[in-house]
Amino acid sequence: MTAAEQYVAAAYLIVFALVLAYVLIISTKLRRLEQALQDLLAQEATTDEPVLEEPTQRPAPEREQRVAVEAQPQ
């Protein structure tokens, strides 16, 4: 193996290791998120109050809020 081939092989190994680390980190975060969701759903099942509520009304975008404020009589 030439020196250039060794550098290319090392670069591929480094990239592979970085991708593997990224996948492991994301899978750990996903596992934690799923556990938190299960905890919330279990809490909701034991109480009558919903833990995850849907918003009743969407907040107006900033532009619509400015127009509404400017349109108010003074």
C-alpha cells in the first residue's frame, strides 16, 4: 500500500466513525424522547386532565398583530 492509499483509507475510517457516532447520538436522543412521551401519556392516563393539549386558537402572525394594533381607533 502506498502512502496515498493509507491516507485515503484513514480518511474513510474517520468519516465512518463520525457517521457511526452521529447515528448513536441520534438514536439515544430518540430513545429519551420516546421515554418522555411514554411518561407523559402514562401521567395523562392516571389523571383526568390532558397533559398534551391542542391549542384552541392559533396565535396571529406578527404581521397580522401589527395591522390589528394599527387599525384600533385612538
